[in-house]
Amino acid sequence: MVESLLGLRLDIDKLHIAPCLPPDWQAFTVHYRHRETVYHIRVNCLAGSDGTTVVVDGIEQRDPVVPLADDRREHTVEVRLSPVGLPRRID
């Protein structure tokens, strides 16, 4: 469920996010634990966004992935998705 609907996929020390949202979902929040570290991830589907933007602790990432660390701190992640071309679940 987490992989198919929310699109969260772990790749060693990176978290890829490629959601397949129902048409009426504009956003979701997930609290993801990586070892002893918690990531508070907010995904927003925003009109006017261009592609996928990932911001971790206020710093925009070069690639649209969340780099994971085991530093025992809490991190805030904002993911902005363009609604155009976003995969949608077929009901």
C-alpha cells in the first residue's frame, strides 16, 4: 500500500517519492522512520508547480529524492508535485 498509493520506495539511503493519488487527494502527510530518525513528509499537489521539488529541512534538493541519515533527529520534508502528468489511480 505504501509503495503503490503513496509511492514511497527505499533505495539504500534514499527515499524516492512517486505517488499515484486518487483524483480528489491534494496532499498527504506521512511520518517515516529510518532507523532512529523520523522524517515528517508532506506531499502537496500544487497547480503551478513544475515537476517534483523536494525540500529537506528548508533546503531544496538537487534530485527529487529524500537523502536519509541516521542522526536521531527529526526532519521536515516538503514535496511539491505538479498535477499535470501526475499518475492517478484508476477507480
